[in-house]
Amino acid sequence: MKKNILKIIITLVVFSVLVWSSRTTSTSSTVVIKEVGVNEIVVETSDQGNQVIKIHSTLQHLIFEDKRYYIKYTKKRWGKPTLDYIEPELN
């Protein structure tokens, strides 16, 4: 009986870990920066509206509001999207 309960618990833990880490998507888009905060930016995309994206703290002084940028970011199942790449849009 105890072995069966232990097997069920181990199976649930393994399943939970797989589900937790499984849903990661990568997205790229041209956006307008609406707000630059500590460790995050608010961007306006043409298809998703406003979105909050986590950034490294050293980037906050290099990103300017109301400017267009090309960005790539990663979104996991739970948590905010995380910025992977940013480049100013050329006029």
C-alpha cells in the first residue's frame, strides 16, 4: 500500500515538473516602448496591446520611451515574458 502511494506521488511530481517547464514560447515583434521601469518595460504591440516584459537592470537606461524597437522575448507558462534581444528600429 505504501509503495503504491509513493509511486503515485513520484509520478505526480514528475508530471508537474514536465508541465511547469514545457510551455515556453519565443516571440519577436516591432514595438513602441510605453514605459521603462526598474527591471521591466511596457511595450505596445500591434496585435497584443500593451505587455509587460522583464529586462536586465543594466538596460533600463539604454531604452527610451515612445521609440520603436525590434525585440525578441521568451514567455514561459507562468511568469512575465523575458527580453532576449532588443534593437532600435531603423528609420
